[in-house]
Amino acid sequence: MSIEEIQNEIIDEFSMFEDWEERYQYMIDLGKDLPLIDDQYKTDNNIIKGCQSKVWVHAELKDDKIEFTADSDAIITKGIIAILIRVFSNQSPKDIIDANMDFIDEIGLKEHLSPTRANGLVSMIKQLKMYAIAYQTQLK
Amino acid sequence: MFNINEIRKDFPILSRTVNGKPLVYFDNAATSQTPQQVIDVIVDYYSNYNANIHRGVHSLSQEATDKYEQARHTIQKHFNAKHAHEIIFTSGTTHGINLVANGFSSILKAGDDILVSALEHHSNIVPWQMLCERTGANLKVIPMNQEGELVIPEFDALLSKNTKLVFVNHVSNALGTINPIEYIIKQAHLVGAAVLIDGAQSTPHIKPDVQALDVDFYVASAHKMCGPTGQGMLYGKESWLKKLPPYQGGGEMIAEVTFEKTTYAELPHKFEAGTPNICGGIAFGAAIDYMNTIGFDTIASYENELLVYATKQLQNIEGLTIYGTSKQKTSVISFNLDGIHPYDVGTILDKLGIAVRTGHHCAQPIMDFYSIPGTVRASFAFYNTKEEIDALITGIKKAKMMLS
Ligand SMILES: Cc1ncc(COP(=O)(O)O)c(C=O)c1O
């Protein structure tokens, strides 16, 4: 599936929720299901700065696509990363770099998009895209 | 008579909603809310007599200067300082601490000791570390115990003739512990050390008497006392303030300037370079007046009622740990739910319109002591109610259900 298709799928899922509580409960559950990052990658190098909670991200290139794994010590943050990883993982670096992120707004998480918000959604997106840029130069 | 409903009417912000819910504001230890009486003073300043002070011959300037100096007297009276010129207007607690730390650069020598408490805010740690780097003095730490209190025998043991300075907060911002500063000041003076008390968290609840305390420096921030942000005060004993060199150079702080030599102005202007936050100073005075109209004894006893009520209910929530269990506390409760990150709890509470602080509260050493990433901190002011605490308890239970 393309990034856009996955995003539309997520928008569909979120459209079933009536209120913030259902949305958050879903994110919390996504966070619980997030495949954990291998412990060897939970290093200070892989910590994304700008989050009040700790967030670790690891990226690997497989068949010219990037596979992301991640973890956080806060569950809502983890849910947010789970959504990002679902969108970005197993996509080509170019598609990740070009991805439009407006879907965040559409699933009612706009409040997390403020660059000054301590959960660091903006830093997370930036970091994932940085990996994509790094791998893209490597592919060329 | 203390009428909470009347008091709440003074604070326009308390009637707003957040995320569709009535605001429950429990982040008072970070910044307090502003009553209409203080807002009016701010509006009045900019509407009627905004002008630069201490230099104009015109009437507006004179009016602004009078009001600004009147505010200094209000603060002097409130803290019972001997002289008005012992009150230096600052931009806040952090500024006051840096001013003193900078001044001591020229006084301290390598091998001198300065003592700081384990309960400090980063504001009261970093400037002293910088001072130690500049002077070669040693920073020694008065340890804390499990209840979040300072271990006084360890303090006694650290004191020596090498001790030149002691820095302790009157009340810990992360835990709410009220420290025994009377004792600390007395003992420090016995070895000839100067004492700076960080009053950022005490001044919203307690009216300190700097002469009775015999403290050398006492600092506070207006924004935690119903006043504006970017405004604070430093009290310093006249003898110390005369001894310390100026912090910043500029207009206002000089007596005479030639390119060969500048002589500094008298106190307090020596430490007040440049155009200050004139409106902020005046509004700070108004905030102190407002709080005194209610009365600090009334404030403290009502807030203690809130603290006891909330503590009891929180203790009934299974898996909830309170950090900071000293008997001497202001209305601050730091806690965590087992296995749940404070950030998650804060996020859910925010969705319910409840404002709390989460994180390390600029007191990382305390969090390290308890081996936790941070806490959720609910801090109450005299305009909060038991009904709001009930809403918090319901919110925490909901957060617990959603998150575990
Ligand atoms: C104990 C303590 N010291 C210092 C500060 C810093 O105050 P300000 O940011 O107003 O300078 C705070 C504020 O949170 C505090 O709680």
C-alpha cells in the first residue's frame, strides 16, 4: 500500500470514533501493540529530542525500503509513533520524504502537531524523514 | 470572612473552558492566575501614565516613577525589609539568583565551599555551578531523605569555616516541602557564611519576615504571587548589596560616566540597569496588596485544608504514590500511578480540562533520587475548591483506567 492509501485507511478508522476518549483509547491500544524496538537500539543516540517522554527510533534499509522500529516510555506517545510507523515503514525513502502529513489533522490529533508541544510529534516526523534523506543519499 | 465564591469572581480566567470542560487550574506552582484587581492596574498603567521613570521632568514620568517606587515600598513592607533600597526589582527569581551569584565571583576564592540543597530548582543549581567554575569554589550538596526533607545533621556536618555561601529554597517546587530555613540561616551565620533563600514557592503561601529571619538574600517571582510574568524581586541586606559589584552595566545604574571611569549609582539603582519592567513592578505591588487583603494566614489555612482533603483522596487510589510526604508542606502534591508515565496522565487530565504539570519540574536531582522520570504535580491556590479536587480524583481514576 502507498503512504496515501495507508493514511486514508487510518482516517477511516478514526472516523468511527465519536469523541476524544475513543480516539485516545485507540491510540493507547496501538501503543500497547507496537512491536518493541530491539534493546540494543535503545541507545541515547536513537533518542528523539524534544519529547517529555523518551522516544527511541531505529531505521534499517531492506530491499530499498526503510523499516522503522520504535519505543517510548509513555503510552500515548507510543500510540502516536505506532501511527507514524504504520504510515512510513516499508516505504521508499523518496516516498517518505515527499509524504504529506495533513492526515494527522484529519484524525483529530492536530493538537499534537504544535511544534512547541512537549510530546514532540513534530520532532518525530522530522527524525523519520531525516532517516529517509540519509538512506536516499546512500541509495544514489 | 473567606468567601471562595467571591474570590473566584476576581479571577476572570477561572470561568473559561478547556477542551469543552470547565477549567480546573492546578498548575499554580508554575504560574498563578491574575485577579481583575491586578489586570486593572496593568490596563491603567498603559492607558494613563505609561512613561519612562527616574529621568523625565514631565508629569507622566513623575507619576510612573512615584507608582513604581510606591510598589517598592509595598514590597519592602510586605517582606519587612529595613530599607526600601534593599529591594531590587528583577525579572524574576532566576535573575535575582544570577545577580547574587555573579556578585560573589569577585568575593569567592578557590577552596571555598558553597552549600546547595538537594531539593533545588535548576535555577538555584546552575548559577552556582557556573560560579564554582569561575572561582574554583566547591559545590557541596545537602542531601534529602525519602520523605523529601533535607537531612539536617548532614547539613551541620557540611558546615565549616570554609563555607562561604548557603543556598536553599524556602519551599521545594517539585515536592512542596517547607525547609527549616530559620535553623539553616542561624547555623550558616555561626560559621560566617551568607545565605540566599529562593522564595519562589514560599511567597505564594507564606509571608516571610526577612529581618526576623536575618536572611542575607531572599528572591521571589511576581508571577507565582498573582502578579505578572517577567517580574520579581531580590531582597539583600544593605551591607551585602553595597559590597557586591553591579551585575549589568547600562543607564539608570550610574552616577557619573566618563570614558575614564564610571561611578555607580546608589542602591537600589546600582542593580537596576536599563529601563525596567515598569508596569510589572507596579503590578507586582498590586498583587501583593491583593494577597494581603485576603491575608496570608487565611490563605495558608484554606490551602492546607485543600492539601489535606486531596492527599486523603489520592491515598485511596490504588497504585498511586505520593512523592514528598513531609509534615511541613505547602499545597503541592507530586505523584505517579504505578507503571504509567506522568506525561500520559497529564495528557488525559488536560483532555478533561484539568491543568497539572508533568515532568521533572526543573528538579532533575530529586527525580534521580526517587529513580523516576518525573511526576504529575497538582498545586493548589486559595482560589481552588474541593469540587475541583473531586474532578481531579475522577480524572485520575479515568486516566488510570484508560492507560493500564
Ligand atoms: C523553587 C524555584 N526556584 C526558581 C524558579 C524560577 O523562577 P522564575 O522562572 O520565575 O525565574 C522557580 C520556578 O518554577 C521555582 O519554583
